[in-house]
Amino acid sequence: MRRAGSVIALGSALLLVATLTQAQTSIDAAYYQGRVEELPQKKPGKLDASDAEILQFTWEKGNWKVLYSEVKTVYVALSRRSVLGEVFGLEGAAIGAARKRKLLLSLSLSDRPATTRNCVFYLPRGATREFMRALMAKTGRRVVYESEEARKGAEGE
């Protein structure tokens, strides 16, 4: 009887670990821009790096998949600072500084012969450390950060 209880407890723990691992490699995102016609612009969805061979973006009415081997560059940047200061002076600069800059993930893909396409996703700030590690490990590419501020934004520091 004890043995059956132990087996059930161990199975439950393994299922929980598998679920948590998948949750850390699946993040909210929105396709922002790029040369991937299949993706709807500015539609929220999930960017999922839990599969061993395929990166997937899923939104309300569809999904898009790309092999990790086709990802040639992984680049993380922050959106530009607000130009409100330039337009409205000191008051505009204060409003612009209060706005948070968005975290952007840019992927260069070589998924068609002799063609390179790119796609840019909005990502939540500070929710991507495990996602970035999984993406780096599965693509075999280092994540290139625009700046230290972008790295800290992506890693939640």
C-alpha cells in the first residue's frame, strides 16, 4: 500500500515538474512586424519553445511553426524612447520617461532557399529568462542583446 502511494506521489511530482518546465518556455507575445506573411500583426498569442525541434507561435485563429535549425539570429532590444520630450519639451519628456519601453525579440530565419526573413515579437518584460535559455540551447545561437538594459529587461533583473 505504501509503495503504491509512493509511486503515485512520484508520478504527480514528475507531472508537476514537466508542467512547470513547459510553462517557463511558453510566454505571452505578439507579432509586431517582419517579413512573415503568415503571422497576423499585433495579435496576442503564445510563443512556445517547449518542443525539441520547433518554435511555435499560437494565436486565437491559428499557429505558425519554424524549425530551430532555421533560426540564424536571436536579437533582443527595447523599443525606442519616446519622442514626446522632443515635441513637447520637459513635460513631454516626463510623460515619455514614465512609459515603459517594450521588449522586442527579433529572429532572422533562413526557412526558404536563398531567402532570409525576419520577425519581431513584443515580449513581456522580466518573464523571459527560461524562455531565452531554452531558445539559446535549442537554436544553438547566442542571444544578442542590444544593451545591458535590454538584457536586464529580458532576464527580469
